[in-house]
Amino acid sequence: MNEDRSEVARRVAAMERLRPSRRGFMKVAAAGGAVAAFGGPDIKRALAAGENLPPNVPEWMKTLGPGVTASPYGAPSKYEKEVVRRNVGWLTASEESSINFTPIHMLEGIITPSGLCFERHHGGVPEIDPAQHRLVIHGMVARPLIFTMDDIVRFPSVSRIMFLECPANGGMEWRGAQMAGCQFTHGMVHCCEWTGVKLSTLLAEAGVAKGAKWLLAEGADAAAMTRSIPLDKALDDVIVAYAQNGERIRPEQGYPLRLMVPGWEGNVNVKWVRRIKLGDKPWHHREETSKYTDLMPDGTARQFTFVQEANSVVTFPCPERPLDGKGTYEIRGIAWSGRGKIKRVDVSLDGGDNWRSAQLQEPVLSKALVRFRLPWKWEGGPALVQSRALDETGYVQPTIEQLRKVRGVNSIYHKNAIHTWRVNPNGKIDNVQIA
Amino acid sequence: MNEDRSEVARRVAAMERLRPSRRGFMKVAAAGGAVAAFGGPDIKRALAAGENLPPNVPEWMKTLGPGVTASPYGAPSKYEKEVVRRNVGWLTASEESSINFTPIHMLEGIITPSGLCFERHHGGVPEIDPAQHRLVIHGMVARPLIFTMDDIVRFPSVSRIMFLECPANGGMEWRGAQMAGCQFTHGMVHCCEWTGVKLSTLLAEAGVAKGAKWLLAEGADAAAMTRSIPLDKALDDVIVAYAQNGERIRPEQGYPLRLMVPGWEGNVNVKWVRRIKLGDKPWHHREETSKYTDLMPDGTARQFTFVQEANSVVTFPCPERPLDGKGTYEIRGIAWSGRGKIKRVDVSLDGGDNWRSAQLQEPVLSKALVRFRLPWKWEGGPALVQSRALDETGYVQPTIEQLRKVRGVNSIYHKNAIHTWRVNPNGKIDNVQIA
């Protein structure tokens, strides 16, 4: 975080005004029977009310639970069964070429569990035998090479925590579809720790020919998903990844090998990658002409709009997680930028008239999700909750009006506008668009 | 990383000598039919050999795979079914009071997937209904309080990536058991991103009484697992955690609530925590007297040895992952310290006579796993591979002889000695102890 001292001082002062002080908490608690601002009830009152609580002994303390052979590979509690990826049936013609969404409204921190990372497929999930999988590097290279998985894993490797976002994230909101929840407005994003070999390392093996400027990456799925990527980016920070959150990549995320292109739209992060061809110009394949271009108001299309610009969303409160009466809460959300580090996230409670800077959870990593938090005392009135991300390049997340003015309403992709949740006096939250 | 420039320069130079240069790779590749140092075979040769490889079309590209409703909560590929937690049958009398081990030899980076985090139970895994779970804070406090899960989650929260290690990690090696693999010698460790409320925040609500110096934390399992913790630590960085790697904590890791005590031995990170009592001295409960004390040569026992000192292990090569013929490899491993950041990891290939500093993967976080890497050209001879971690306090991981000299061989706990893998000319790796 590079900021001048006065800005830090201003922000700390603003936080102090908002944050319930220790003394404040004590005063509330000392007031007697009333529930503390954040805290639970006094224990004597709870016991008098007959609650089954410690120091009483719950049923599950009276019998031995399962031991260490019960689940060689663990799973969430049965009480968390609603925390899953969800899709929208009407969105595409078939579910093999569709999307489901990360339940970001139920997640904390910055790591997305691999089992909950959103999926976007173009021909379903291939079941690949890693012993048979090969990666070919060919085209404008000195020596076309072919690698087994064992070859790849043996190379010097790197790990990086980074977000991955589908450019269609929020796309249903362009014209005001107003999906009913945070999972659907912003859930085409996840953030994992990826490990693999820098593509520059493999290209050094093959020897890049003079004049090569682009590469084609092809996946081993039924769609042979294919994208053109500038060689500059490939030599900068692209990773041929074999692991995700410590273990080998999940099938639906590209097992056994995925091209990870930090900060760039999800579909260029080609899953199940089996072929990289070098050339002197882009290939203009299906998924970079008929799809993944941005249709402008004048009928032309922006092509190769790779970078996912700064974006953010408040994940609590949100339509799926209403407020439970007046009192003090912590507003929480995630922010990210495909251009580098998030520098600041501002939060508004009045639809953008006033802004306060949120606290960013360290470590703030480049091209990764950042968790932001801001304490808020809700007095029970209506509110319009927004977040606005700023990144280290100086880019500021735009309003939907600013975005429409430049891009019109034809596009599906790259909607990163400031989003608004309306808090109703009953605590329920609506997804709204305000001018 | 705080280091002076000359140290950095020295280390960079050392790395350069070892690292296969780009030119080096090309020379090998250009030599013709030979397999490159790291790389795969020339594509023409592979095709001539009849390999089923790109640009051929594998079977899984010819049919649509499952779509986006197939797995609302994902799972690893069936080809990874050997990457699981494993236990050792003879270790304890019952599997409800036993341990299984993280497959660290198959993991990359620093994040451990929640499903693979080692387990240590004292009465099995309770199946807790979060709606019925309560946390009580009582004893030497101004106001005993009781919290529901909703109360806890509503508090200002923090996230932290940190390791957790059982003090018995490596314990079977004290007297030279020489377990057959890295999973069993060092697999009682994991590293996740945990989210929760600082315990200091909850204690401020309850109001710490004058004279309080310790707390007792009790779990809601059939063992009512209970430990005493100094209040200073509780007010420093202890977290009452409700989330692990983004989602709610897994049942076997403490669902729905776990005390996370950064850098301290695993058992004080009380799972299923339901009660925190403040007092002026420790309680001397079962698990801090008959267990979790270190029996010294003179028959006395060290008690309350909380901190997990700096430790490290090479996870590749290791007994489960032998070398596949002469050539260039990347030695990989993990290091950690309960006292703060890892400053440096040295690797020896000759049993400790000579050391080279490994590359540390950024970000290097305090009290978290750190991934280290070092390129190595194996000429096919015998080698004794070791790693040695140094932390920011100046602590250096000891040899087994140094440790035995001070602590004898009676103890099960806190073995953090430098570990040795012997590389045999056939590439197989043995677990050995050398003087």
C-alpha cells in the first residue's frame, strides 16, 4: 500500500469514528439485560431462559465420533450443504457449454476452496488420464517439443495466489437483469494458489523463433477451446500450472494442465492445455471472434480485451445475507484488479454521495482477491451500499452510467461497474441499479 | 526478508552456478535425439515412435464431458485417489484417539487443501449442529457471555494464512523408527487461510478481570479436550476461527468454531471450542500433564512447551518420490517457524558438510509454511539430502545429535531436527539418520 501519511491519518481517524470502541462495547454490555452491540446475551439470562448451552453437555459430547480412517479425503459438514456452485438454467442452450457460480456470499478471506470455484465449459469436462496427456510446443520455434506430465512437473516451478474471472461476470446486469443474489451477480470469480512452470521456461527449451509474436493455446476438451495470446504476456508471467491450492488441479479446472494467465479474462486461461503454437499474428478462432469480443454501440467489436479491470463487490450484507435488526455489523467484500495490486477500496452507504475507505486484509497480493472490511452501525433506515476499488495504476472502478456511456449496452463482457445493494428497513437486501 | 546486499549477491551467484541456464538447455536440446535436461523429446522423434499425442486427438476430445450441474461441490480426479490422508494402525489404541497424516510429499505451494489436512482426535469427530453450538466466556471476567455462531460471525474479523503442527510431528523418529515416507515423518502439519474474530475482541466484550493470567479452552468433543493458554498470547494473535480456506471449517478441523493459536502446538488450537474460562493460573488438565509434556533425561518433564520451533523437510525427492535417472531436478520442500518468518532455508546434498541457500517462494508469511526450491543436477551418485531452516529470530534448525544432547530420547514431542534422505544410485530414496 503506497499512500502518503496524511491519507493514512485521515483514514485511521475515519475508522476510529466508525469502529465501536472497547469502551463503547463495555458500556452497552454494562447496561444490563440488553444484548451487546456485537456480543451475545449475559450467560445468566441465557441459562434462566433454559438454553441448552455450555456448561451443559450437548449430545455430541456423549458419544465417540468417527476416527481417523473415516474420511481419507474430507468434505464439508452436512450443515453446509447449501454452500455450493449453482447454475442458471436459462443462460445457455446446454449445460456442457454453460457456467456455474462461486458462492462468494458465503466465503471469507481470499482463498476459494477448489470444490467451489465457478466452472465455465465449452464442451463439458474431459476425463483425462495424466499418463496419456501431452503438451506440444510447436510453430515458430527452433525445436518443436513434446512433454509428458512428469516432464512438466520436473521443471523449476513457481507458485502464485491469483484470481481468475470470466469476462461475462456481471454480464446479466448490463441491461438490468438484476439477478437475485451476489452469487449470480459476481460469482464468476475465484482465487487460488496455483503452481506450475513459467511458460517462458518451456519456451526457452523450444527456442522462440525470430518474428514470433503470438501463441495459440489449445485445450484437450471436446470443444478444443482455443485462444490467441500475445507472446509478450506469455514471456511475462504466464504459468503452465499443474497444481491448484496445493493438490493437482481439479478436473473441472483443467486437470492435469492449465495455462494460467494472471489478471486476464478466464477463457484465455486455457484448461486441459495440450498444444501451444507460436506464430506472428493472432489466429482469430471461434472463441475470439463470435465470442469474447465486446460489441460496441456503433456495431463494431472490441477484440482481444484481455485484462480484467479493477472490480469489487460487497458480499455481506447482500441479498442472500440480510441484516438481523439494528446494530453494529462488519461490511465485507472482495476486490481485485487484473493490472496489479488493489490500492484502496471505498465503501458508500448512501449510493455514492459519501465514501469511506475500508480496511484491506494483508497480504494484499498483485492480481489476487483482496478482502475488505468496514464496521457499520445500522440504525434501521434504508441504505444504498456500494464498493469502489482503486488499483495501483490509478484506475478507479466506474459507475454503470460511465461504463454504458463508453460501451453502450450491447456487450455481455467486462462489466466491472460499481454495484449497489439496497438495504430495506426490515433488513432485507435488494439488487438495484441507480443512476 | 532482511538481508544485506552482499548476502543477496552471494546467494544469487550461487543460484546462477546451479541453475541450468537458458543457453545450457538449448545446447542440450540442440544435441539431437537426446532428451533435454528437463524437457521432453523432440516431437518428430515422439511421433515416429507412434506416441498417441497432440496433434493426434485423444478419446476424451471426441465426446462431451459432464456439464455444470455434475458436481455442485467438486472433488479431485480419480487418478489422484492415492493422494489422501493416511494413518498408522499401530500408533494408538483406538482410531478415535489417533492421528492421520497430510500427504505433504504430493503437495505444492503453501496452501493445504482442507480435505487433506492431517487429523488428530482425542474422542473422534463430533457432528455439531451450528445452530445449537454456543461459546461461553466466563471465569475472571466482568460479564460472563454466551455467543451463538451468528453472534461470532458478526464481529469484526481477520484472516490469516498460517501453519498448524502437532508437536508429535516426527516423534516416531526420535529413536530412529525411520518411517518409510515423508508423509509419516513430517505430515502432521498443514497450512490454511483461517478467518475469525480476534479473541482479544471477544475478551474486551466480556471485560478481563484484574489478575487474570491464563485461560482454559474446552472443545465440544467426547474428550472435552482442554488446554491452558497464557492470557498474553490470547490477547496477542489468537483467533476464534469460523472459516478455513474460505469456507466454514471442516468437521474434523473443529466445525463450527476453533481456537487458532498461531505458531503454537496443534492441541492448544482447541477444536469445536465451546468454553473459554479466565483464571490466574493454569489448570493442569489431562492433556497438559499426562500428555503434551516433554520427558527429559533426568525424569522431569518440560511443561507448556507451546511454540513449534523452526522446522523444514525436503518433499521432493523423498522416499515416496524417487528420482528418475540422471539429470536436472528441482529440490522442493517446506519450512515453517512458530516464532515468525522463515529467513532462509539451506540445502545440503552431502549430509551437512556443504550448504546452499534455497529460493523462497514469495509471499513469505509469518507463522506460515514457506515453499523452498533449489535446482540440482544429479550425476547419479549417492547423496544425503537435508534442509535447514533459519527464522527471523536467528534460530537455526538443529541436528538430531544436538537435540538429543539437550533433550535425550524419552520425549515424543517437539522433534524439529534436520532430516536426511539418502539418494541411492538407482534413484530410490531412503529415510536415514546420520551422526
